[in-house]
Amino acid sequence: MKNTAADNFREKLKLKNIEVQNSFKEKFPEAHKFFLEKGIELGKIRQHSARLIGAGALTGTLLLAPPTGSGQLPTPSEIIKSVENLKDNKIQEIPQKLLIDNLKSILPEVVRPLARDEEKRLEQLIKDITNIPAKASLEGEHLNTTYGYIGAEQHLKRYPGDILENHGPYYKEGIAPGLGAWGYFAHSKGELTTNLVDTEKWYAVVQTLYLPDWSSRQPYLRDWYKYRKVLIVNTKNGNSVVASIADSGPAAWTGKHFGGSPEVMEYLGGPRYKKGTVLIFFIDDPENKVSLGPVEYNKLNISSESLIQI
Amino acid sequence: MSILFFDKLVVLDKIDRKIKKISSSNEERQEFWQLVEEIIHHKVLGCCLDNLPSEHHCEFLEKFHNAPYDEKLLEYLDEKTKKDMKKIIKEEMKLLTKDLFLLDSHKMKPIL
């Protein structure tokens, strides 16, 4: 069946796009010529920027705002020392409080892509407190940013004919009319395994579409990211969840960098949590030992502590 | 630092909700997102160049090309234009949101 609302919108959006581009070209011919000579499409400047950030973060040449309470990034020996201190403190403090306090001291006040040494320090911190092998870079892959805003997403249809009523108990966000980036999770209801139920329940959305090499490294990247496990940490309260990447987005112009399923968002911040700052790191789990869902790391040491709601 | 220096000034949530509502597939949704993204980049850069005296255009374009993520570009623009460019870009985005919304209003006038 023809999707008339979408077709109508597409047609008008394309015309608007052409009109805006032509107007820019006519008004600023020197700028148009500049981008032509540089071989860059202004419409794809985000990918160019992501490429520069990636290279700069690796070589440490970016002029990043310093982390809170620190004028300089730590040296590797400082990282080791701080983690050792952490181990000593852990005996006395609630792990979640320790995580929150350390995140405060490592993360910058303003959300931005992190430098590699900041990410390394966070990897150590997370491993030590939650015992999850989280990595900002895994097998050479890295997201455009590992620190950003997460927004609430809808449930995804898992098989043809799936409806919202099958996704209890969180119905408020609804079910997306379209499919996730990797289509249905199963061909039919009968083929939906417990594992796939969990994959949709605890799903994350990341901006694969803005990766600088997304188009040029297909189908490898598409397969690599499909259901890739990530650790999401709410940087305000330390609540953490293991999720699988099952959709691509959100659009860059929404002010968000990641998305979370209704279950993920509920666990990260409670029923009213719609947007907040998080860290997202890949999980190095070749043997598939890390389960999807909440990371109840307080229970590793103190069984009576409950997670904090915001 | 954002991915683009103006990212924090551009939030078009309502358009995104509209796109999610009408898209039937992930490909369609991403196609719409990219079209909107291209419009935004041209609008924002046009807005910057509109307000920036022409003698600074070359320097600004070089700076933008070398570090599109650098939020210091806003300080540069404020200094050279002697205007509050954050405010101006936000206003431009409000107008764009209205424009894009009107695109989708297919209410027809009754034929008399």
C-alpha cells in the first residue's frame, strides 16, 4: 500500500532541501566553491567532523575542555594509582556512591566526545566497580561519542503482527510504527526465542548513521553493530544496564545521541526519565557471558543496597 | 565540544516526532533525517555568513573546515559580528521548525 503521508512529506522536504541549497549557492558562491574545492558536501559535514574528532582523540591533539576539578588529563600511572585507591575505598563505601563520585571527577561539566585517556580511565573504573569489561573501542570500532544524552524510545515490533499489548508492563511509550534498523527480530512469533525477547526488551539506539565510515564499510559494520552489547551508565545516579544495539538513531538535531527502550529508561532513571546524560561503552564479551538487563553491582559487595531513583 | 559547533542550538524534536510517525521503515526515517540535516547545515552556515562581514568569510570557512566541532567558533562569530550568534541561530531554527511543519500541513482549502 502506498504511504501517502510519507510520500507527500518526502516530496516537499526534497523541494525544500533543493531550495535551501540553491539559495545558499546563490547568496554565498565563494562558500559553495570553498566546499567544492575541499571535496566536502556541506550536508555531510557531520561525518567529516566525526572523522576529525576520531583522529584527534587518538593522537591527543584536540583542545578539550578539562575535566571537572582537574586542569590536566591523567597520565597512565595516575590512572593505575587512582584505581588502586578506588580498591582501598571500596571496602568502606557503597559501590554506587563510589561510581557516582568518580564519574563526577572524571567527566567534563559539559557533554562532549571524550578523549581516549578519559575513556581508558572510565573503563578501569567501570571494570573495578561493576566487573563489566566495558570498552570505548572494541575491535577497532568506536562510536562518534561515548558520552551524551539518551532519549526514550518506543518498543520495537519483534515479528510480523506484534502489538504493543505483548510488551508489558511498560505501555506508555507505545510501539514504533516502523521497524528497527535490523528489521524484525524473528520471522514469526514461533521463532521468537527468550534471547530475542530480552534483546528487544533491553535495546539501545546508537547513531551508526553518522559514523564517518558507515557507508564505505558495508556490510561489515551493519553486521558488527547488530545486537552488539553495550553498557549504559546513567552518569547522575550510577544506574547501569547492559543493552543490545537494535536500532539506529536518534537524529543529530534532536539534541540526543542515544536511545533506550522503555525498560532501559525505566531502569536508568525511573518512570519519568525521558532524557539524561549517559556513558555508552561496548562490552567485550566474546563468550556471551554477560546477561542483558540491569547491572546490580551493589549486590557484589552490599546485598541490601537498592539502586537510586532520580 | 559537540560533533558540530552549533549542535546544542539545534533541537527540532517536533519534526522528529512527525518523521517517526509517518515513516514506515528505518530507511525512510533515515532518508528524512538526512534531508532535514542538510537543510539545517545550509541554514545555519547561511545565517552565520549573513551576519558575518564578508572580509571574514574566508577565515571563518577555513576555521569551520579545520574544526567543525569547535565551539570557539561561536565566540569568533560573536566577536566579528558583534552580535549574539547563539540567539540568532536559535531564532533561525525556530523559523525552520515552523517552515518544516507547514510542509506537512496538507489541509486543502475547500473548492468553492
